[in-house]
Amino acid sequence: MSIPTHEDATLLLKLVRMRHEPAFQDAEGWFLREFRADDWAAVKQRYQPGSGDEARMQRVLGYWEMVGALIDHGLLSEDLLFDVLGNLDPTWERVTPWLAGARAELGAEMWENTELLVERQRHWRRMRRPKAGRL
């Protein structure tokens, strides 16, 4: 566990503001409610480049890819982020069915920061002692 800094807090507030922008809210809501694909071929067919749905998908996954990179490079406190962040599993569950196909075609690094973020959040939740138990 690291001690979050004021710089971490400032960055986190900026990330929260980005996530609350109407375009992101629309994209994330759509992704969680409507996005479905069983394999990479279905993603390419349904969410073609330049389409509104593809833009929504890219907005959501691009945001989490950026946040994962910040965590991976030690530029944001995991403890602070995961203390306020909701569960990323529902988002990641929509990616995993087609991830292997995307990586085979586009490269092994495809969505690796998002995957790292999800795995670190899962680890953080397992290792963390709930606040109610600390009172």
C-alpha cells in the first residue's frame, strides 16, 4: 500500500470528471447495457470503424486503457483509485470473449493496460480489509 499524495488526488479528480462527461456516460451505459460480442469477428462486423457504436466502445476501453497505464507506470495511487472506483469486472467481461482474437490480429498488447487494471483491482479487493472491520 502506498500513501496517496495530493498529486494523486488531483489526477483522480480529473479522471472522475472525465468519466462524468455526458459523452462518456452515454458510451459506458451503452457498453454495459448493449455491447455484446462472442468473438473478434462479431466485434469487427457489428462495430465497424467510424460507426457510433465503435466510437462508444473505443471511448470506454480507451479510458480504462489510459487509467491502467497510469497505474502501471506508478503515476496514480492504486489504493486511492480502487477505494473510489466501482467494480471493473462487468466491463471486462464484455471484452474477454473476443480478446484472444483481437490480440492474434492486432498484437499481444491489445487492451493489456485494461487487463492489468482489472487484475490489480481484483488483487486489491482480496487483500484489503473492509473499512467497517477497521472501525
